[in-house]
Amino acid sequence: MKPSFRTAALAAGLLAAVASWAGDDCVSPASTHCTVLISATRFADAGADIPANISVITHEDILNTPATSVPDLLKAIAGVEVRPLYGAMGIDATVDLRGFGDTAVDNTLVLLDGQRLNPIDSGNISWSTITLSSIQRIEIIRGTGAVLYGDRAGGGVINIVTDRAHSDSVSAQVTGGSYGYRSADAQASGVAKSDTLQAVAHVADADGWRRNSGSDQQSASLRAGHGFAAGEVFSDLSVYKDSNGLPGALLTADYLSDPRNARTPSDSQHREGYRLRPGASIALSRSLSLDAEVSLEHENYESRNVSFASVFDRHRTMIAATPRLRWQPPLGVRRNEVVAGIDYYRGQVDASLISDPSVIPQLARQASVAVYAQDLAELSEHWVLSLGVREQQVSQHVRQSAYVGAAGAGTGLVSGLDGAAARSRAAFDAGLVYRADGWRAFGKFASVYRFANTDELFGFDPFTGNPVFAGDLRPQHGRIVELGTGFTHGPTSARLSVFQLELNDEIDFDGNSYANVNLAPTQRRGIEAELDTAIFSRLRLHAAYAFIDASLHDGPDAGKQIPLVARNKAALQLVAGLDRLGTYSVDLTAVGERRYSGDFANSLGTLAGYLTLDLQARWAFARWTLQARVINALDRRYAPFAGYSTFLADHYFYPADARSLFLSLGYELR
């Protein structure tokens, strides 16, 4: 029997009732001291005053997690579901925060050092821009972010914070693994008086478990900084390149009999790009500070479909400017902090759907400007009030050429569509935090929104095949109500939240009309609980559970579940630190059954849930580190993503890799 929302709420409430610890009031899930957050205020600050359910993956957590990619690090967090498609590098993985299914990439905002990685089109996050060795911590702030970050933060914000040079050091690591996996990582940093320099490089290559799933990945980053009495100026530069085979989805018979098979044995994709970000952090006075960045990003992408003798080319460019001020006026013993800023983004995507890359029949441009302000006011020793507002305007222009074949008026490119749209949305949030002796509780009422991405504005007439402009696609918008609590004492902390998110005009793809549409009202209700504790002095436990009821709230399919959203997800991690005998980790992840992609009518059955077990052992010898990982140790066969093809009248599956072993050797010189 499936648990109801009321039953799950009662169970989660019981967990909170027994977690009656006292201690400091910091929000970190993995340490006993205050964790500095950036994504909560867009300035480095402690997170105890933020009315949100926050998790932080620390550097120590990263070392103790048997992960081979950035998405793997997020699997153990409550409310986060990860759906990889191919291989251990996570190149095409999707991270879904709070149950958005097919549109997760448009509703989970991913940041790198506070700058958004989500593209303006429907493309996936380019995870190759981030190497595991460069990450200092990952901040996950659920269900909030529309005021500070705007578009696409409906599920929440994931901010990946990279390490900074603090001393002279050099480190390197090589890894070998199953199915021809091999990688090398190197990192060097130097500090000279007020100047810092840091470089990180990563290369990886694999044959792949499935046929035609071989992949390679290269990335490098460089950061230079100069500190002075009032702050710091810096510049970040990163370059990346990756490619992989595209074995495609398997129909039911092949998935059951030969999951290593490739339905498209010769298809492939390739991407390369760079990211340049200069910035500054300056204290203008004792109470006023300025942070500002300017960024330029560019990516070239190509995929080849041999069966149809076609090539898809995409060139994407984005520039951004994000200045913001923090004012902390002296108001006696009570703290008050105002953050205000401007976000400006401008992007362009040129794409070709034909084999001749010199022809660009599709063009999309988007410009966005937003102003926002957030105030955190300490009302008393125990109470903190948070208020925020944001106004964002987006203008979009799309153009697409079309082919007319021999049966038409001629042959060649003719005008297809040329459309423009201008939209604006406002957001607000209001929250109240109560804190006392290691215990905190919060309540929040906020609005969220997202605009259609540029790909969603391209449509076609199913009768003529001509491109049409989806200019009537309205921005999705809604409101969230959330209550939460948490306790911290010594090595033990627990967090619990209950939320309800109601959306109007949610944007998704309708497989019946083959068009992007505004859905009838939708609703997501959920419970998220996490517990971190030390069972013994050398044995730590992390447990997480999330119940998410994501459904259509109105219309002909009212009460039906949103596809690809698991109602139940749980994770358990045990880490045993035995000093010279090594550190050992056991990670269990359980994901419940889901509806197939696109099945809003819930008529095509359910995609089976799965349980995975990952293991890791790490030994340190002076400056050397030896690490062994076993991924999917139980060798379970499962599909993180699956759907149904009306053309083939069959389900299709993207099978996960079988059991894989990885062995790494690292060296560090300080």
C-alpha cells in the first residue's frame, strides 16, 4: 500500500519528535560548526537565519562518497533525484529537486560559484565544467530562490562552490576502472603575499558498459586573485570538452534480454566550451559591501545521427552581469541586513538541424534584466524576519527556416517562423525563523515562476509540418508554503520540512499534440527529513527520506501523478573512520516506482523502483592516498529514465551501468 501524504507527515513528525537534541544553532548537516553559505543571501554568511530547508555537502563528505561525477554526489540528499543516461561521467545526467520529472532541468537552478549553469534552451547542464577535485562544498537550498535568482528556481537552488587557494600545494590522482575507465586529475595552488593562483586539470576516458557508450572528458580551470585591504579582485577561466556515443533507448525485449545493446550503434555527440568570469568583492564601508561579476560563456555542440544521415549543430553564447550590494546598518544590538542587486543576462543560440553546418535555419535570442531586494531583520534574540521581492523582464526572439521539398513550391530554405515575445513576472517571499539553544524552526510563504526556454517557443504544425511560433506559452507561476525545524548538538543534527507547492500554467511537453503547452494547475506536497549522527566515535550515519506527491490538481487528468517523479526516495550512508586502518563508506539509495515519461494519464503502467549499493574504502599513507570504489555493488538492473513510444507501441528504457570497480592513487605535496 502506498503511503498517503498524511501518513508520511505523521511518520516524519515522529522522527522530529524523538530528535530532541540541544546545542549550537548552525544548519550544517555534516559538521558541528557553522557552515558558511553563499546561495542563501548571495554573500558568504551563516545559514541559520534563512527560512529554508538547507543541506550542505562538505569537502569531507565528498571524500567519503563513492562518486565518479558531480550528480553522483547529490544522490544521498533528501528531495533530490538523479537520472543519468550513459556511463560513469554523468555527462547527460539530470538532477531533479522536489519532483519536476521531464522538466527538471528547467526547474532546478544549478549554480557554479553563484553563477547559473542552466542554459537558455533545453540543453542539459554541462557537468564537465566541474571536476570533483575542485569542489569545496555543495549547498542545496530547497523550494526557495525565486527572489534572489529568479527564473528556474521553482524546485530550489544547488550551488557548487569551488575551492580557493589558501597555501602552496600540489596534488595529483590517477584512476582506473571497469569497462576501460581511466582518468587523471591534477591541482596546484600558490599564495604570494596578497596574490593567489590556482589551476585544476582533469582528463578521463572510458569504453563504456553498453555498446557505443564510450566517452571522454577534458577540463581545466584557472583562478587568479589579488587581495587588498578592502576586499579582492579575481578572474576565473575554465575550458572543457567531452564526447560520447549515443546508444539510444532500448525497447522492452532488448532491455530485458540484452541491456548492453545499442539501438543506435553509430550515433554520437560532442561539446566544447569555455567560461570566463572576472569579479570583485569590496567593502565600501563598515556597513556596505559590493560583490560583482561579469561572465562570458560559449559552447559548441554537435550530435550525429547516422541512421538519418543528419547532423545537429548548436552554438550557444551567454553574457551576464550580476552586481549586488549588502547593507548592514548599525541598529544597536539587533542585526539587520539588506541585499539588493541587478541581474542582467543576454544569450543567443544558433542551431542547425541539417547536415550542412554552414546553414543555420534556427536562431534564438533572449535578454533578461531583474532587480531584487531581500531584508533579514533580527526582531529579538530568537526571532528573525525575512522579506524579499523581485521583478524580472524577459524578451525572446526566435527564427526558424524551413525546407520545401520537391512536392512543394520549390526546393531549398524558405521562411518558416519569426516571432518575438516579452514577458515579466514578480516574486516575493516572506519567512520567519525561531532559534534557541541548537533548535530552529521556520515558516515560509513565497512565489515562484519560470519563463519558457527558447526551445519551447519552437513548434510545428502537425498537418503541414511547417514551424510555428509558440508565442502564447504563458510563464508558469505559483506559490509555496513550507514549515520546517532542525536540531543540532555536537555531532548530531536533524532537519525536517513539510511543503506544498501549487503551480499554474506549468510548462511541459504534450505528447498527444506534439507541442509545449501550459498544463492545468499542478500541486506538489512533500516531506523531507535528514539525520546525521555519530553512532560511535568512529562511525557516522547519514539518513535521508523524501515523500513527494506531485500531481495534476485540475483538468481531465486531475489526481494523476506527474511522470518520472518517485513518491518515495530514501538514502543511507555509513562512514567508518579507522585512522591508519582507513575510512570505509557504505551508500544505499532507494528510489520508488514512477510513471513513465510523458504519461500524464497514468495509463501506461509504472517504471519499477530500484535499490543501489555503493562502497568505498580509502587509505592514507603519508602523502599518498589509495581509494577503491564499487558502484552498483549488487549489480542491479534498473532504468533511471524510461518512456513510451506511440509510434512503436512499446516502452523504451535507458539502462543504468552494471557493477563497476574503480581504483585511484593520489599524491599530495604541501
